[in-house]
Amino acid sequence: NNLASAYRAAGDPGRAIPLHEATLAQREQVLGDTHPDTLRSRNNLASAYYALEDLGRAIPLLEATLAQREQVLGDTHPDTLNSRNNLANARLATQAVQQRSTTTSATDHDQQPPAGTKK
């Protein structure tokens, strides 16, 4: 987990992901799904996905982690608040990607030559 976090902090989340995945699998097997260390590993993996802008994989993990942290640690625990913040940031990033996509689509449409003319 520490090596994976170091890779992510060094700007190489791609190398961190397999390590985070392995750590999460081991912690789930040994500690169970809702142990605080397992939840921390799940959050770390989601953060690595987020760093790679893989929001489709990050958001479900962040949602699951938040729900479990609320149940296990309570609504006001610092780890729960961190999860809530991480999920909010990921959802904002999703909206930004969708807005860029919509803007790019509209711009591409505006740049098309009128029918019957050559570009």
C-alpha cells in the first residue's frame, strides 16, 4: 500500500493501481469488506483511478466506500468526510468532462462547411 501510494504521489498512478488492487484483495480476504483498513485501500484505489481520469471506475468505488464508512465510522468521522469530498470531486470532474464534450461537439458542428461547398 505504501509503495502504491508513493507511485501515485510521484505522478505514476498507472503503476500504483495493480498494487492497490492487490492490497485491497488481500485486506478484503483477511480483514473483511468493512474494516477501516480495507475501506482505506478501496479509497486509495479509487483515488488512483481518479488520477488517471478513469471516472467510470473511480466513482462506483468512491460511492461504495462512502456508504460503508458512513455505516461503520459514522457521518462525521474524518475518513467519512474525506470520502464524501473525494466523491464530490469525482462527480464534478464528470460534469466538466461532459461539458467539454458538449462544447467540442457544438464547436465541431459549427465548423462544418455549408452543404454544397468545399472545405
